[in-house]
Amino acid sequence: MRKTLLTVSKSVMALAMILSLGAGSVFAQEASSMEGEELEKIELDKKKKEKYLVIDVRPEEEYDAGHLTHAINIPLEELEADLSRLEEYKEMPIVVYCNTGKKSGEAADLLLSNGFTDVTNAAGVKDFEYTLVPFESILYDEVVAAVEEGKAIFIDARDAKDFEQGSLPGAINVPADTPEVALEQLPEDKETEIITFCYSGNKSAVIAEFLANEGYTNVKNSLYGTKEKDDFPIEAAE
């Protein structure tokens, strides 16, 4: 009788282990992969780029040297500590990339294990010749923090009629088709923090790139604009 019970017990344990492994395989998530050509097309498409959050997980100095136009920078080593900032993007398609796909693969696994539902690991910058830019892209929370701190210069790339109704505190209005206008109103200090924004981050990116190419080293473009954030901290004109 005892031998029979032991046999049954072992069978139950074995079955439980099989079921456990089976459940793990069912619920385990793996990151999708993406070729460089596909990510490049997304980044260059003004409509498509709004549907993705692209994260460059390389070290800051590598990001600063050149990165995808609409990619924010969260180095792999800092990603876990920064997950709370990304909470609102959990259901959004997220694309991560690095130099070779190794660090971004680790980043993808980390995001998936923390409840992010749609994560893709894209080809690295050493594997595909992406169009790279020198200015920084930032999330909405950084724009709000800069407004509260009050040290940055804001450039509003929206139409004049909308700028005249209200803008961020102290912002200057610069059309995307004449970015050189900004040079007449900016300080000579090329390290001045400058944040550009518009309706959706496209027109302002043009100005940000122009200023970065003019030697300004602390230029940031708001990835999301007034069209996408209802609570964008616009101050009504007096």
C-alpha cells in the first residue's frame, strides 16, 4: 500500500511539473525582431512614428553622437529604475535598439517581464545604416519638469495663430521652414538648454536638428506635442 502511495505521489509531482512547464511555455513572451529597413521607414513616416515608442538603450555618450530621430535614450543599466516613467506606454508598441542587438535584447526581455505587452528588438546601428541625428528626444514628463524648473528656452514650432493664443512660459515662435529665425533670439551660449515642441514633434524636430547642427549642444525635442497631450502646460496669452 505504501509503495502504491509513493508511486502515485511521484506521478502527481511529475504531472505537476509537466503542467508547470507547459504553462510557462504558453505564457512566456518573446520580443519580436525588426529589420533596420522597417524601423527606418517608421522613423521617417510622420504618421507611423506616432504609433511607436523607440528606445535607444546605448550609453548616453553613444546616443549623443547620433541616434534615430524620434528615439529617447534610456541606457540598459538605467532601464529597470526608469520603468515607472514608462508605465503609460505598457500597451504601446515599443522598439528597442543598441549597437548590435545584444543590449536591446536584454532590454526587451526586461520590459516583457515587467508587463509591457508589445516589445520589438530592432537591428543595431552597427548592422544598419540608419539616418541619425544629434539632438535629444524627450518624453512629456521631462517637458513638464523643465517648465517647473524655469531654466530652459522653449521654441514653439506651431502656427503663429496657435502660438498667439498661448504657449509655454517665455516660448519663442519659430516656423519650421525658417529655423534660422531662432538664431536671432537665442543666447550666444551654445550650452543653453533649448526645448522645441509643436503639435506632434515633427516640425519641432526640424528646428532641433538645425540648432544642433549650428553648434548648440543641449537641444531637446518633445516627442509628444500639444495634439497628443491634452494637459500640455500651455499658458493662455494675456
